[in-house]
Amino acid sequence: MSTESETTSALLQLTQWLSPAFPLGAFAYSHGLETAIADETVRDATSLERWLTVILTQGAGRSDAILLAHALRAPDQAGALADLAEALATSRERWQETQAQGAAFTRTVNAMTGSTVPERPLPVALGVAAAELPLAPAQVVALYLHSFMGNLASAGIRFIPLGQSDGQAVLARLKEAIVAVAEASVEASLEDIGSAAFGADLAAIRHEEQEVRLFRS
């Protein structure tokens, strides 16, 4: 049984790992959102919220949540989970996005702790690092998903462009869905992983050939 101070310390550690200050380079990735904005599929707060909700509940958000939950539960299976995470990437840039952020995360944590954990896709790398924290898995997954959605909301704020108040309101309205996906992921099997976010997947594929780009994905 962890003490309140141990739990608070663990929450601070996880918050640091998932904060914009942690050197993942997350600000450079839009997950295909840049293409959707250029096409005017996403053009305001309402369409941004709809786009993010699909990614969260039917796309990479849900898949990442399940991978993270399994890595938290069985860090010794990280190699197989990493292979699955790579196979789930629907485009070259999606693969680079999860690989590059996971590598940056692992390098920084290794440098901080003196460990030699191998580089893996981001949800698996985070799960391995957070496995020893005295936190409920659903808490870890929820904070990860909030960080993921926050990064994409920030991309929308910068590129639509969208006002800060509207962007933050979109993120706030995703809170219940984030909690629901996080809680469901803890009970899900790997066989439950699947994606129906076809628009987001196609946008990510088309982004690879977009002539003018601000984001890496």
C-alpha cells in the first residue's frame, strides 16, 4: 500500500514525463491534422472536437491506450508489444511519430536514471517506465491520452487558427471520453485493438506528400 506522499510523487513524475517541457518533440507532430485543416475538413472548434473524438475513441488513441495498459501490466512483454505497436502504424509518418517520440522519451529517462532500457514506441516505452509507479493503470492511461489530445488541440489552435479559449474548451469537453477510453483499455485484450478512424488515417497518408508543411506528421 503506497502512502499519500508516494502517490503524489508518482503523479508528479508522470506529469513531468507527459508535460510539454519533456523533450519528446510532440509539438512537431499533428497526426494528419495538418492535412485535414488544409482541406478545411477541420476548420473550427466543432470540427476539431469531432476529429479528435474519433481519434481518441476509434483510432490511435484507443489503440495506444490498450498497448499502454498491457505494458503497465506486463513490462516483460514490451518487445512483443513494441512489434505490435509498429505494425499498427497506418503510414510511414505515423510510424515515425510513435518511434521518434518513444525514442526521445527513453533516451531522456535513461539519462535521468542511469538505466539502459531499449527504445520503443511511445505508449510501450511509457508503460515500461510507469509500471513501477504506485498509480492505478487507468490513471496513467488517462493522463497519457490527455497529453495526446492536448498536443493535437494545440496544433489546431496554431494552424486553424483557433483561439486559446476555444481550443481549451475543446480539450475540456473531451475529458469524459478520455476517462471512458482509459477505463475500458485496462479491461481490454490485445485482440480488442482496432481502428475505424479512416479519415484520420487517410489524412496522415496524404500528409506525406503535402508540399507545404509545418508539422512532421
